[in-house]
Amino acid sequence: MDSLFSFLAKFIGAPARVSAPFALAALVIYALRRACIELFVASDVLAYQILISAGVIGFCVCVVEGVRWGWAKLQRRCEARAVRKFHKREAMKNLEVRQPEFSAALRFLKANNMKRFSARANNELLCEMSKSFLLEIDDSLYSGNTYYEVPDCVWEAIDRIDSNLPLPKSPPWVDRV
């Protein structure tokens, strides 16, 4: 009996990939016994009860692991959504400040339909715009050139930038290194 309890104690702590076969085996044995197949009907009742108990516990462990996995995935998704929402809110606030360099760069990008573009990774203006959430760094290689992307919320709001300054002929970030 002690070995049974030690087995159950280890079994309850097992993850779903170990418990699922026990649950499936118990379900198959139960179905075969209910179908009145001679081999399973004539088997030992105590062994049958132990197997069914292990199967029920295994099923419960699978359900708990599934709920845990789903909850963790939901939390990651909610956190990512909160970060995106925060970035959008901060970008809109920073867009209202209307720094001349930022607005010139954004108007140049919109006029040339450059939502994603390549530039030097250590460019001062583009780094400041990235810190202000007006640009996103689109690749993680920070040596040499990198790709920047204008977020959708900023891209749609660029038209609302009313600046009396003329449209720049060349990219404003080129002369700022």
C-alpha cells in the first residue's frame, strides 16, 4: 500500500505529458470493460480501480496544466497589448509636441511613402525619434545600417502635422550623425 501512495504522490506531481497516457489508458480500459470484453471483465477489480483512479488523476493534471498554459499565454498577450497601447499613447503625446526635426522627418517619409527605410543605426535624430516612439527599429542588428519603421498610428497621424516649414528635399536625418 505504501508503494501505491508513493506512486500516486509522484503521479500527481507529474506534468501533463506523463499524465495524459495514464488518462488515455484508463479511458480505453474503461471502454473495453464496459463493452464486456472477457479479458477486461475478468481482470482484477483492485487493479482496475487503481488504473481508473490514476486515469482520473492524470486527466485532472492535464486539465490543470492546460489551464496554466492558457493563462500564461493570455498574460503574455495582455502584456504585449498593454505595451503596444502604451507606445501608441506616448507616440501620440510626443507627436503633439511638434519638434521641428521630428515633423520634418515624418513629413519627408510620408511624402516619399517610406514607411520602412534603411539608415545608420547610430543616427542621433532617428534614435531620438525611436525613444519617443515615433519610429520603431525593425531589425535587431545595430551595427552599420538598420531598418526603421513608422508605426501605423504615427503614419496615419502624419497628415495632421501642420507645419509652415517647406517639405525637405533630402532626408533630414542624413546631416545629423
